[in-house]
Amino acid sequence: MKAIMVVGTTSHAGKSLLTAAICRILSRRGWRVTPFKGQNMALNAYVTSNGEEMGHAQAVQAWAAGVTPTVEMNPILLKPQGDMTSQVILKGKAVGTVSASDYYEKYFDLGWQAIKDSLQHLSEQFDLVVCEGAGSPAEINLKHRDLTNMRVAKYLNASTFLVVDIDRGGAFAHVVGTLELLEPEERALIKGVVINKFRGQRSLLESGITWLEERTGIPVAGVIPWMNQMFPSEDSLDLLDHRSRKTHSDITIGVIRLPRIANFTDFDPLEAEPSVTVKYINPEDSLGHLDALIIPGSKTTISDLKVIQETGMGAEIQKYAAAGGTILGICGGFQMLGENLSDPEKVEGEIERYNGLGLLPMNTVMTAEKITCQRLVTSNYPQPGLSVAGYEIHQGRTQMLDSNERVSASSYQPLFDDPSLGIVDARQSIWGTYLHGIFDNGSWRRAWLNHLRHQRGLNSLPTGVPNYHEQREAIFDSLADTVEAYLDLTPVLPA
């Protein structure tokens, strides 16, 4: 199978972005191209049309290539859930939870076979695979069990780009050090160095490029400038550095940055709204002045809820709700809004029961069975009759209470024509849903934003707007245009 590999000197060097760009560039040139990442560790997941989980970054790369995401593009997904353990998703299905120390023994051989099987499957459908590595290919203490980097490159004899983030400093040392730590047969596969996230004047870099090429014998295939197009990061640590680039907006929406925040890709469409600023808030921080607050998904809902309660954020959220603030809970955030959460099977850990925020009359019981499926429903609120597409990824069953001490459950209405997917209170101030990707739906997103705007006395935005995937297509083309202008693909392209 013809293959290109993209590895990085460090995490966050820009591998995912470059892989997406190459997929779009080659697709525009007429190649039948697919992305591939053998093993991904991330809490951003996507559910395929078959109800199987894969890394969201590989779904994005598939869309960039103009193809439908399938689990063969990411056969192993590890979802960290605290205490040095991860849930293992193998070929789209959860197969267990394992500690870091036991993973190699239990899953290495199974994982490598899944990778080979997936590559064989992809080779029957595509001309070229663009593979992405993970972290660094030169972690000498981990190389014997690395399923993602040069093991894949050697298996495919893939011409490889080494990407370095020059914005963080130390780029030349990172490149030389990485190459020094590779085995000779691995180093021979590196056909070009890509300097990424360059902000300066190119002429000032030339002497360094000349030195690097003479020192390594490998050409610098491109110097890619810093780009403001943002695609979802795989690592929630990047949210620590997240700052909105907008100098003015009408609406500010807060998102709680949970310790195990999951699927924060849900908020990319809000980030793309010119009139909206998305502000990530740590549990120990103050909410400040918000037009709405979102409690996002979580890989470990009960332990993240415990953090919210113990930091005092829970009390702040309850005060915000009492003052008439608008709150939306998605997936795990939806479960947190209820009266209590219980985990009798200890699916998430040792905490068997914990009090919720008490803002919705419902209880949730965690279950070992995991729901993963795409959904297409019709909205009841904030505007009836809108078609809404999304997907579910959750463990746990939520049950509405017939009544409670504070308010009758009849004061709450189903958010969609399927009542199991969410509810909203009579004032339309407390919202909850299991549906990921809800803001991708342009008309529903604008209707919800208009609800917030009316509370501020602002005019409505037009609701007849494209869904986010159409905006994303324009971003792919812009990304590809930029990368193509600064990167020579010749060193890695098959003859």
C-alpha cells in the first residue's frame, strides 16, 4: 500500500493539522486518500454510522479527504479516565479498562493485529494512506511498545515527514535529537523536515535551515506559518492556553473545563460564530458574567461532579441558575444536572453515589453497557420542527422523577421528539441533552443563540444558515491552500 507518514518531535507539533491538510491537498489532486492513526489517546471521540467509536481527529481528517469516517482509520482509541487507567476502544467497541502498566501485556498483540487488519482493509479501497504518529517517535523507554509511530512507518515503508513546532522554541535541537534517537532504518524513512507555526521573518531562518540540512542530510520541505484556523485538539491540556481571538462579541458562553472533559469538539461551531465568545472556566474559578453556561461531557462524570462540588463551583452554578442564568448540560454535564448519580457496578471507579446539582428532576444510574449511535431527531425547543443530527456516546441511564419536593416534573418538556435525548424547563433556562454535535446544526444553533440574544435585548440572527460541516469544508480548503503554498510534498509522494 502506498503510504505517507507524519510524525512529530513532540506532542502538539501540528501532526493532526498537517495530516488533514495533506489529505485535502491530495484529494483535490485526484488521489483516493484516507487518514490513519493506529492508536490514539484522546477524549474527543466520534461515532460512525455503524455506531462505532473512533478518534474525532481522524474523523476530521476523513472529512478533509472527502471520505466517510470508519474505525479502520483509527483501530485503537484509548480514553483516559483517571488513576492511570484508560478505557480501550478496539475496532470501535469498548473492550475493557486497563492500567498503563498492564496495557502492553494485554493489548499489544491484539492492537498490532487490529492495525494490520485495518491497513489491509483500507488498502482495498484507497490509493494512498496518510498516517499520523503520536507524541514523539523517539521515546526510548516506550519504543518497544509503540504501536503508532515508526513501527507503522516501517511496516508500510512509508516516506515520512518530521514536524517540529518552532513557536515553542528549541526546534533545531528537537529535530536533531529526534533523528539521533531513531534507529538507522527508521531515520532512513524521514524524507523531509517540516517547520510548523512560524511567526517570524523567513530570511532570519535561512541560516538555520541551511545548517539543519547540512547537519542531517534531510531537506526542510516546508516552513508553515502560524495559522489561525482552529481544529479540535486531541488533548484537553490545550484548553489551558485557549484564548479567544475576538475583540468584541455580543454573547459570552462559559464552558466548565472539567478535569476529564470529553468531546469539547461540540463547541467548535460556537467558536466559529462571529457574535459569540467561548470562555473556558476552571472549576476553581469564578463564573463571572455569562450569557449562558455549558457543562460539557466527561469521561468520568461522577468524579468530575465531585470536583465541581468540592471546589465550590457547584454552589456557584446553583446561584447562577437561581438568578435566572441559562445552563446547558451535554452528556455527562446533563447527568450532573440531576438529583443524584449512582454507580452500583463501579463502572467509573470507586464512588458509588453522589449528589447532583439538583437543577433537573432526574436520576442517573451508570451501567456497563455503552450507548454509541448516530441520531436524527426533530426539535421541540427553542423552535419546533427543526431537524437535528448528532450522536450519543455515554454510559448510564437517566430517569425522570414523577415529582420532587421543589417542582413538578410536568414543568419540564422533552427537547426533541425522542424524550430520552433531553429536556428543558418551562422558562427555557435549564437545558440538558445526550446529543453530541448539537451545535453543528446551524438552524438549531442560531435559534438557541437567539434565545440568549433576546434576553439581552439584541436582534435575532438569521436562522437559515448552513450546518457547520459546510463551514468546515471552507476551512479545509483554506488550510490546504496555505499548506500547499509553503510545503513541498515531492519528497514523500510515491513515484
